[in-house]
Amino acid sequence: MTIAPQDFFPQLADWVANLDDIFPGKQIKPWFAQWEVGHILALIVLGGTSILLNLRLLGVGLTDEPASELHRNLKGWAWVGMIGIVMTGLLIGSANAERLYTSEAFSAKMVGLLAGLILTIGVTLPATRRDGALGPAGRVAGIIGVGIFLGAVGLFLQAKLSNPGLWHVITAAALIVLFAARGLIRIAYLGVMVAMIAGQQVLTHIVYKGDDYAHLDIVNKSFAWAFTAVILLTAIVQAVASGRSQEAGPLVKGLAFAAILVWVMTAAAGRWLAFA
């Protein structure tokens, strides 16, 4: 069994097949490329504001001004990005409905989109508005958002031909932690990551030949899990070591970390739609 929308909602097949022949799909289809550019621009705006706001919660990036001031300057752009990505997504989706209906990566993207909206609206915006403080409602939203995000990652893992796209998420996570870590934690983390990258390159380019997929798959999957473990462990150690200080507590920092990665994953799933 696959995990494409057609597998969850088979009763919608006839309706989906007709979407590009009615409004708005019929009108969007001749201008699909232009609307897709709008979708990408909305994602850039949303991604940029999310990165800036959440990095501030992590205590890095634009730290010369309070998080609340950054929130005041960027909250409008965050809403523009979220509304833009949903609206343009619905429009181009109606013109390409049958392809998305059979795509496993699309399932991961939609679940990731839901998680991203929950984390951005429920955690990032209120936490930055209150200079890192997060009330009970925000914590509940964070738990729900992270749970849905993990579900999206699980779907992406199961998406045949597209799951290599999770390397985008792992790479983004590695860079965020490198940027946020401090002192000896950063040095140790960088040393371990460099050693692991070197080991992976030796195994996949010297020890095993390029067409030895039976071994290469095992090596790459093992390193993916190992990288993930090191990244998460370092993130937890850094969050606890830094404490609350002048930014946010460990919980809010963890949620901010997830709030960045969820948009990376959603974008990566969209990129891999062509493959699955």
C-alpha cells in the first residue's frame, strides 16, 4: 500500500479528475508556471520570516533588538507568506490535481503544512511577541504541532523515490545547530560531524562501488539516523546549557527549532513531488 491521497480518499477520484476542467483550475492551467512562481515567492517570504523569528528565540541571529521588536516588524510578512502559500497552493493544485492525488510526497507536504501553520501561529508568533515567554495554549499548540510534524516526517520516510529528500531536513538541522551552539559544544559537535561526513564519503565512494546499492542503501540510511541522533543530542545539550537567559527556555527553543525544520521539510516534499 502506498501513502498517496488516492489511498486515503479513493472516493474522491472522479471529483479530482474533473478539477482542471472547472473553475479555478481551468483558468489557472494556462498560467500554471506564473502561479507556481507566486507559490515559491510566498514560501521564500514565509521561510525567511520563520528563520529570523525562530533563530531569535534560539538566541542567535538578530539579537541586537528584543524578540518583540522583531515580531512587530515581521509578523505582517509572516501572515503574507502563510496566506500566500495556502492560496497559491490551492490554485495550482486545482490545475494539477490528478498528479498530486497520486503523489506520496504530496501527503507528506500537506501534513507538514498543517504542522507548520500550527507551530508558526501557535508558537513562533506569540513567543516572539512576549520575548520568549509561551503560555499554556502555546505549549499545547507546540506539542500538537510537533506531533503532526513527526507524522509528516514518517510519511516522507515511507514515500518511495522521494524519501531521500529528508537529507534536506537533516542538513538544515545540522546547520541550525552549528549556528546556535556555543563554545566547546560547537567545537565537539563540528568535530563529530566532520568525522562522520568523512566516514560516509569513504564508505560510499571508496569501500563500496557506485552501483553496489545493497550496501550503499544500508550505509546511507545508517548515517542518516546517526546524523539525526547527533544533531538532536547536541540541540538538547545546548538548549539546556544555555538555560533561559535573555531569550527563551529550553522548551521554547526546541519548538523554535522544530518550527524552522517543518517548513524545510514541507518545501523539500514539494521539491520531490516530481519523483513520487
